[in-house]
Amino acid sequence: MVLVTRFAPSPTGHLHRGHAYSALTAWTAAQAADGRFLLRIEDTDFTRCRPEYEGGILEDLAWLGLRWVRPVRRQSNHREDYDAALDQLRQMGVLYRCFRTRRELMALAGVARHASDPVDTGAFTGGPLSTLEEGDRVAAGEPFAWRLSLAAARERLGGFDHLTWVEEMSDPGVRTARPDGLGDMVLGRKDIGAGYVIASVVDDAVQGVTHVVRGEDLIETTSVQRVLQALLGLPTPVYRHHPLLLDPDGKRYAKRDGAVTLRTLRESGVSSAALRAELGFPLPPEQESG
């Protein structure tokens, strides 16, 4: 079996050191196994994605010395694949429309609302409205999200204890899906259709990804994606969740915190060889002069 990895950034900003570390980790895994490295652009949320950021991603990764299999898969070009998956889940009865706003969800969770609050407001478990109320709110054009009902999914699959995956990096071994910590996760929205959680599951299957290499902050999401793989009859890759790269203050690099971008480093004269060495991925001696 040929090992196939992928790096799947969202073009909602410029890449930073954390992204570089993740991309290099996935690329190195493919190189070591004489495998294939894919680049995927996760631009499902077209309200936040920008063409200039996608161009910057390509420039930054090429500057780092990465090469990938072409063509690049852009999720915005394959919405029908994700909509079909959502429709399949709706037909199974494991999705429901949720009309609650972010403010309402935060109030339910007892969380004070601040401008700096992350989007995630914690686990939420709900269920469909009555047919009459739902019909009225849809007719009124109210925005809604499509949520995965863990209760309905659990019933359909006969529980989650048999849903496992192989983890090869963070606490290696066989892991069992424990999706309850994230609650009934949003899989799509009225305005943009399917989101990245289901899109990445579909894409991994379509592209034959054998090893998902990404940050350990997504381990919980893996449980939900394992449930989706079971519901949709899709294969389960091996997972390698690497430690997150931390800044000098011990915080993870993040776009919203204004982390120094690779573009800024390039423009300030930092060489790709120097950055790779800093991140623990030095260039081979024969490439250092380039």
C-alpha cells in the first residue's frame, strides 16, 4: 500500500509557523515512505476565504521546499459531493435543523459573550423542532445549521464502542470513538452548505488518503469523523496527531492571535532553510545551497 498524506489549509489568512510545522510533518511522512503528499484547499466557507490567501499558501509551501501531487483539490469545486453526503445523512434521519444563534448557545452554556470568544461554544445536544414550528421557521427564511444527532447516530449504528481507529503518534494504539464531548456537531449551514468536518471525510475517501497527519487539537473531531465514516460507508485512515507548535509564551500559533506569518518571515529575509531547521526539519545537505 502506498502511503498517502495530505495538508489541508483553509485560505482564511496567511500561514504561520504552526502551519509550516504541520505541513512539514505530513510531507516528511510521505517522503520517508516513498509515498504521495497531497495539498487540499478547504474553502467550504466562501464567506471567509480569499483568493489572495490561497495564492499565499501555494507560495509559502513552495518556499518551504514542499512538492505535492497535482491537481490541487479545492473543496469549492466539489460541493455536490458534500451535499450528496449531507442528503444521505438526512435520509438516514441523523441530521436536524438547529435555529439557535451563537449568542443563544453561549447563553445556554452559561458563557459570557466577548468579542474575542472563539466560535466553538462547547458541546450542544438538541433535537428537531416540531414539524409545524420547523416549517414555519424555514418558510420565514430563518438561518439554520444542520447538526448531527448523536442520539440518532448511536441508535442507527448500535452504539459507538465498535468504532475505532489506529493512532500512530499521540498516545499510539487503537482508539475508540468518543464523540459525546463535542455534542451534536454542525455539519452544514443554510448559507454555505456542507462544512469542513464532513467535507474532509468525503475528500479523504475520494483521494485515497491512508494517513491523516494533523495537530492533536483535532483528536476529538476524529471521533465525530469516525462516526460519519461508519454512517456513510467510507474507509477509515490511520491517524497521526502531532503535538502543537507553541510560541515563546507557551501558546499555540493561531491566525486570530496575529501570529507572525510565513510571508512576513520571507519578506524580512529569513531563509526557508533557517525556518526548517528551527522547526526540526533541516534541508538535506545537497539542497542547503538552494
